[in-house]
Amino acid sequence: MNKLDFLEELRYYLRNLSPQDQKEIIQDFEEHFEMGRAEGKTDEEIVRSLGSPQQIAKDLQSTQQYEKVPANHSEQKQFPRIGIIIGLFFFNLIVVLGPSIGIAGTILGIWIVAFSFVAQLFIAGVQWIIHPESFYPFELFGSITLAGLGLLIFIVINYVTNAAIRIFFKYIAFNVRLAKGEERA
């Protein structure tokens, strides 16, 4: 394959690019042929060193698409994205933060109550060991009841805590998607 055949085939595979881009690419390859000839290479040797025109065109098109997309994306969506981020910041600060702290405090308080109910059984056992003469069976049964209630609260609050954590992370992911301008898949 000589220079003309190579450039003709390359033009064919670059047909999806703009005429200006095609012209620049063809000029670059014509210069490449001129430099190769100056080094004493034949057209066939230069063509072999360049590779397939189809693959070159494919690589160039993918590179051009990659270069154009981020520029357009960042130029077109820069200001709306900043507005979204500022809006999310104030919305989260004013509307979401207070209830989130309240819910987290309530969950923590319930964990502490459940722990103290279970600990009541151990406290009653220690009291029975230290002062057996002032220990009444009612205290033992009351402590067993509170410990059982504490264990039930542990089970329920564990589910509630896991659900709250999942909701929190989903909300954070939603905020990130909004800030990035991504559509939900």
C-alpha cells in the first residue's frame, strides 16, 4: 500500500469526524510520510510502521470523543452543579441536620436504656453477694424481668440502628449523585 492508498482509506474511516478534524489528521499523516521519506524509508515501510488505517481512525475517533465530552460536560454543567451543591448544603444544614441529630440521640438513648436494663441483673447479683440479708426475691424477679426487656430492646434497636444507617448512606449517595449531576440508574 502506498501513501495515496493509505490516506484514501484513512479518509474513508474518518468520515464521521468533522471536515476540519479530518483535514488536520490527514495533514499530520502526510507530514509523517514526508519525514519517513526524508529518512530513506519507502511508503510500504512507513505504512507498515503506522498500522491499519481502520485501527488508527478508530483510535483517533475514540480519543476525540473522550476529549470533547469532559470539556462540554464541565462547561455546560459547571454553574448548575455549584448551585445544586450550595442548595444541598443549606437544605442539609437547616432541614436534615436537626432531625438527624435527634434521631441519632434517641437511638443512642435506647441503646443505653437496653444496656442498663441488662446490667440491672448483674447489679442485683452483686447486691445479693454483698448484702444477702437485705436482698428480697422481688428484686431478683424484677431484675430478671428488666434484663429480659433489655434483651428484647437490644434486638429491636439493633434492627432500627441498621435501618437508620442504611437510610443515611442512601441519602448520602443521593446527595453525591445530585452534586455530580448523575441520573439514577
